[in-house]
Amino acid sequence: MYELSMGLAGAAPFLAGLVIAGVLITAVWWGIRIRSREPAPPRPDEQPRRPPEAGPPGEVLDHPESNELPRSDERLTPHQLKGHGNTAGRPEPPGR
């Protein structure tokens, strides 16, 4: 009886693996079927065009921030770098 229960205990993970593999194979098959029903992506000549007077996409800063750290002869630790790093807001650039 003990050998039978040990055999079933060894077969349970194998059967669970087979079930999981079957579910994954079915999910991939189903995804392929759904994807084949979707329309094809647009060709390059069908892509929308930006008007020539539209300008560059995205945010344009008038005064880009400097990424330079202050010059020093000593090595600075993070708590000595005031105004650099993660801040809640950015200071207003001068002249605005």
C-alpha cells in the first residue's frame, strides 16, 4: 500500500505539469486564431503624415536643464548636492 501511495505522489506533479502544458498550448493556439482575425497593420504608404507646419512632436523646453554637477576639489556625497537629484518640482528658470 505504501508503494502505491508513493507512486501516486510521484505521478501527481507529472500530471499537473501535463495539465499546465496543455493549458499553455491551448492559450497559444487560441491567441494565434484571434490574431489571424485582426486586420493587418497599415503599410508605410497608409501611415498618417504630419502637416509640414506642425513642428516637432513632444515637449520642447525653452531653457533645457544642465546635467552638470557643481565643480569641487572634494568628493561630494549625495546629501551635499543641494538642488540635484529627485525633486518634487523644478525651479523656475531665471528671466521668466
